Amino acid sequence: MWVNLKNEYEVKLSRLNAELQKHTLANTNFLDTGLQILDLCGKASLPATELSPLEVANIVRATYLNVTIKDKKVKMVFKEPFATIEKLIKLAKKEIAEVVMPAFKSAIISSKNECLESIKKAPKGADFNGSICFKWWRIGDSNS
């Protein structure tokens, strides 16, 4: 019984040591990579005229895996992590277009009349002596 317990203990210990070894060999430069990405994005947001040709070339090399031009059309393939960011943005835009925009549109349409009525009225305390100003505030007001 003691031999079996000792063997089980040694098996568990070797498995835990292997897992510990994986963690010590893990890639921990994610902070440096994140800072490089932020720096790159900061430079990429500047006008090209403010960057040196070398900086522009470095931005292109760091972000694009492949750039092709065919029939006056440019096709770009991003490197990671920019390819993943591009996919996430496309999915977000699609989701906004499919889910949010119809709800937003219906909310705008349903509140249109109320909104128009509120802007047709002169602001409280307004004193309009000119007929043109008063005319613009009153356009479309069918109640008066």
C-alpha cells in the first residue's frame, strides 16, 4: 500500500513539475508587444507628411503581411494581431448594422413628430421682434 501511494505521489509530482515548467517557459513579453502596438498605432494615426519615409516603411512592414495591386485596386492582408482586430471590427460593424441600426431607426422614426414639435417652439424667454426669426420657429406649426 505504501509503495502504491509513493508511486501515485511521484506521478502527481512529475505532472505538476511539467505544468510548472510550461508556465516558466511561457511567453511573457505581452506587455512589450502591447506597448509596441500602441506606439505603432499612435504613429499610424499621424499624417504621412509628419513621418519619415523609414517610419512609414516600418509601419507598413509591421502591419501588413501582403499588399497587392491589381486593376487599380489595392488588396491588403494584415499581420497578427491586426488581422484579428480587423475581423473583430468587421463583426462589430455587421452586428451594429443588423441589430442596432434597425432599433435606432425605429426609435428615431417613432420620436420624429415629438422632436419636430419641440424644435418648432421658441425657447422659453425668447423675445423675437424680427418676423424672419419668428417665421422659422413657427414653420410647420399647424396648431397656430
